[in-house]
Amino acid sequence: MPETLAHPSALVADTIGVYVHVPFCVRRCVYCAFYSVAGAAPQTLADFPGRVLTELSLRAPQWQGVRAGTVFFGGGTPSLLDPADIARLLAALQVEFPFVPGAEITLEANPGTVTLDSLQGYLQAGINRLSLGVQALDDERLRFLGRVHDCAQAREALDLARRAGFDRISVDLIVGSPGETAAGWDREFDLLLPLRPEGVSFYGLTVEEGTQLARRAGMGEAVHLSPDETVDLLLHAAGRLRQAGYHHYEVSNWALPGAESRHNQHYWRRGSYLGLGPSAHSFNGRVRRWNLPDLAAYTQALEAGKLPPGESETLSDEEIRTEWVYLALRQASGLNFGQYAELFGPAPPYWKAMFESLAGRGMGEFDGRAFRPNDHGLLLADEIAARLLA
């Protein structure tokens, strides 16, 4: 088992999540701050699964006796890997961490990188949930974001996934690029909602250091909407999605009932997880460890039979409490006083008055035992958490 943790909120359960970072992409998007390698040679892609298998063999002894409840292939663009490689990785993971019945196995894929044959191959390999990086259903917005696909390819990818047999599909969308309007989003929803993806994720466009978008912003270009404009669009989207039968279960995430991302919920509930691949993070409730975002260093170490270089941090009790509060308020289930007390002792007395005030201002519901944020409250989750912890 991973290191036993003293703090009651840092439990190492017998079921973990596994994240595999596949860093390759066709072209780096203007907003992307994740570690990625654009235009890698075919041999580099072909060699990568073997490197991950080596890392797995070196990491697994530290995680003996656990099962995997979720597996997530993220990136980058994992759909650049051959289905046979995904099958090989899943088979090895299953040996080291037997999958719980009904384990959620997700693959991120980008439109334009999948075919009916490849999607059927992923399904046969064991993938049972597909996360499509659509980002927009408007060609002008897609060009601004630097995506390599167009609207037609995005819709085709959804159709192909259904034809391949996927019954768990999530779609990522980005909100906040210049010129976006409620009317424009209505047009995109009119294209998306009839396709009935089980999940929809909305991510606000942010300017991250080192990205093309940051360089353009530094030259004076208007690269995103104001925060207030973005919030207005998110609230408009909330109305459309709720009307279509989706529920808002986390700040950025909507799903049809029963189709929530269990892997992401595992993160938000501070579950333990193992990360494999360059830049991947692992967490055991107290210690967070990550591989350096460097494919060359990752490869060199594993070829020598050594763990890839990385860094780690050990959370203090107060950091664990802070993290727990922030994550609780990012979820529609909200902050439960009983759960808080079990982990950290009684909640500060002034919290009750603060939650009553928030409920009175239309930010959620408070029954004296738990505060459950609504759409408005979820969008202010970080601000609410900061006030509670001040």
C-alpha cells in the first residue's frame, strides 16, 4: 500500500484511479498549457506505450493490494495511439490493479483523429467512455482556438462514436473567446443537444503563461471575454442544458443522470490515484508527486531502468483542510458539516451565518447541516471558499 497517512482526511482507500498522460498532439492549441509534444515522429508514438509499461512495473510495488475503479487516458491526444497499444496498456494495468466491476475506462479523443475502425478498436480494447475535445461547434471559434478540426468533423466524431457502440460520451467545450454571444451559443447547442452526449464540460478560456494566447495578449490583442461576460454565458448555457435534462454536478461539468465522470469525482473527493507518463501526477491523500514534463528525460530514465525524474509535495493538515473545502464547494453536493466534523472537528461557528447569507442571496440551499451551491454558487466556489477560510 502507499504510505499510511496520519491525518483522518488523507485515507488511502483500496480503490484508486489511474491516469495515463499521452503527451502527443497534431498541433498545439493556442490556449493549451498542458504538457504536449506536437508532430512527434511515428516511431516515438510507437515506442511510448513500452515506456509507460516500464514505469508501471517500477511504480506498482508501491501500490500493492489496491484495485482500479477508474482509468483515464488524457493528453495531449491519446487517440493518436493505436487501439492495440491501448489494449496492451489496459491488460498490464488490470494485472497490477484488478479493475472493480464496472470500472470506468476513459479515452480522450479529438475530432479528426478517429475513424469508425479506430473507435471500434478502442471499445474492444476496453475503453467504455469517450471524452471528445470538441471545444466549439462554430468554425470561426475553432480557428481562433487553433483547433485542427472543423464543426463538421466534430459532429462526425460524435456520430462515429455512437455507430462504434459507445454509450458514454462526454464533450468538452470552451467558453469565453472574443465575440461569443448567447445567440451564438444557442446555435451551437442546437447542433450539439440533438446528439445527446451523456456529459458536457465547460471550461472558461484562460490565458496561461507560455501559451500562444498569452503572447498575443501581451501584444495587446483582446483574447477573451470579461469575467462577467463569461459568467453570463455560462448561466445561459445552464438554462439550455437543464432544459435538455442535464444536471450541474461540478463547476465545469454537466451530465445526464447517472453519467457523471467517476474519474473526475474521484479527484474532487480527494481519492488516491496513480499517474503514469511525463507530467502525470500521483496522490495518496497526503503526498502529491509528479513526473517532470519532459519526454526526453522520461524516456532516458526508463531506458536505464530508473523511475522518471519528478518532484513531490507533502500537504500539511491545514493544506488538506483548505483543499477539502475548495473541492467540496466546487460540487453540487456541497459542503456537509457532518463530513467536515468527522475529518477536522466542528466547523467554525461563523460558517452558519455565512451560508445563511449565501442562501439568502440566491447562491444555493442551506438546511443547517449542508450548503449546496446552485449554478450561481458553483461559479463563485473559489470566492466562497476563500471567505470561509479567511
